[in-house]
Amino acid sequence: MNQSKKEQIPESQGPESQTGKIINQQNVTEGQRKEVNVESYSGVSKLADILKDVSFPAPKSKILDYVVQSEDFDEKDSIISALNKLKDRTYNGVSDLTSSAGLVYR
């Protein structure tokens, strides 16, 4: 194994670790313990993956377009349903979006 490429080896795998990493990056408050409940790790992880190229802040309509036009995935209908219930406003990031949609909550 090439030791100079260690940074390319993931330390942990799976949608749970990816979702947690995204939530931590977008919702950092020093000294605060983060406790979140996630409705569906795989759904939230897939949503974050779909929206990785969206420039935030972004309006609900742009976010919804990205998800509707994405490839099919197991929880696509329930994610779209949750997003349709959101207020028509601009969202600051995936964390803001998933919290507002009730997919991730404290």
C-alpha cells in the first residue's frame, strides 16, 4: 500500500457516516454537542448527494427541480413529498433544507 495516499482512504463508510459528516460541516457550533434524529439515513444521504452541485443559498424551486430530475431511488417519492410541503423560500444548505423538511431534527 502506498502510504502517501492515506488521505484517499475513507476512515469510515456508509450513508450514516456521510450524512453525519455533511450535517457537521454545515451546522458547526463550537462547544455544542450535536444530537440529531434522522428519519432515513439513506434518504437524507441520497438527497445530499443529489444536491452536491447546487449552489446554496438556493430557492425551493431549484432544489425540487434537482430532486425531481434525479435518477430514481428508494425514497424519492417521500423526499419529494416532504420538499413539496416546504415554504417557498431560499434555503442556506442541505442542513437547513433537511431540518425544515422534517427529515433531520433535534
